[in-house]
Amino acid sequence: MIKKNVVEKTSADQEKFLALLNQKKLKFTYERRHIFEEIERLNDHFDADSLYERLKKKGYRIARDTVYRTLPLLLESGMIQKSAGAGKRDYFERVSIKGHHDHMICIQTGKIIEFHSDEIEKLQDEIAHKHGFKIIFHDHRIFGLSKEAQAASANEG
Ligand SMILES: [Zn+2]
Ligand SMILES: [Zn+2]
């Protein structure tokens, strides 16, 4: 990263992303910059295609493929985490909004419950460590039936 005299506001997220790119000998290209900046503006969960559409609407010339290939880098940098949503596609959200958390997904109603457990996080680290495994990122999702879905099926019976 070239230091300039002009003080540029770099966020913690940007510093992490730049450090990762540097480590991988990748450049902060036009495409990566605009993908990064667009995500910085998002406050809700998103998927690759909706992000691509937003960029396209704003007139950035970025291929859909590039969006798909940039998201894993942002995941690895810790700026975003996998989220949950309807269907099979991958959803993402910025970690800085709510902090790291995992999801429970009701397969009947689509309800998503967010949770965080220090104990689970700690256990995951310990298990990975035991296997000599270096965690890059994780998304822990539990699929099942919400209270509402269980009540609805009980009423049917
Ligand atoms: Zn979430
Ligand atoms: Zn977690």
C-alpha cells in the first residue's frame, strides 16, 4: 500500500482487505475497489447476483464472474460472513454490523434466527486446532422447524 500525504479515510475493513490482497499478491483493482465500496454501503444481507445488479445499475463495468470471485476474498478478509436466506444461493452480510454470528433456518417458514455462542466458537477453534486445521472462515447453519412451524403442524394433527 502506497502511503500518500493526503489523509485518506481507510476503514478497518479496508485495511483487512488490503492486507489480504497484499498477502496474496493481488492488486486493489478497479473491480475489487468498487465491489468493496458497494458492500460497505449495504446494511442488509445480500447475494452475489443482487450485488452485481447494483453495480451494473450504477454503471460500473464489472463482470458477474468477478463479483463471484471477489466474495471469497472478502470472506477471508473477515469483512463479510456467510448469512442465510431463502433458497439455495449464498447470502452474505457485513461482520461489522452485528458482529460474527451464526444462523438457524426454519425449512418451513423461512424464518431465520441469528445467534452467537462464545462456547461454540471456542469449541470450533479447539477442534480445528486439534486437527492442525487453519480456519479461514466458517458459517454455522442449523436447519429445522421454528416454534411457529411446529405449532402449525401440531394444529393440523
Ligand atoms: Zn445474520
Ligand atoms: Zn460462528
